[in-house]
Amino acid sequence: MATNVKRAETNKWGDLRDRTTGFLRSVWAELKKVHWPNRKELITYTGVVLVAVALVAMLIWMVDSVLSLLLDQLFKAVGK
């Protein structure tokens, strides 16, 4: 009876090792397929991201400013 349990535990760990090894091999295979950008592409993509972040930040700032002004006017009108 004890040998059956020990074999089950051994199979469990062996199976885990096989699955982990298979997973890592497939990850390595996928990484070989990835298109890594060259320096020029990397600089271009970084610039695009920075410009997009700046535009979204300005948009959020403008919406926040307008809402702040409107709410200030509303609170002043209600407070009188």
C-alpha cells in the first residue's frame, strides 16, 4: 500500500517536471519567433508612445480644469 502512494507521488513530481520543461521549451520557441525592433524602430516607437501619453495627459488636464471651474461655479451658486 505504501509503495503505491510513493509511486503516485513520484509520478506527480515527474509529471510536474515534464510539464514545466515542456512549458519552458515552448516559451523559448516563441521567443525565437519574436520580431525584436532595431535601434531606429525602437526610437520611433518610443517617440510615438511619449507623444500619445502627453496628448492623453493634456486631455485629462483640460477635462479636469473645465469640470473644476463648473463645480466651483455650482458650489458658489448653491452656497448663496
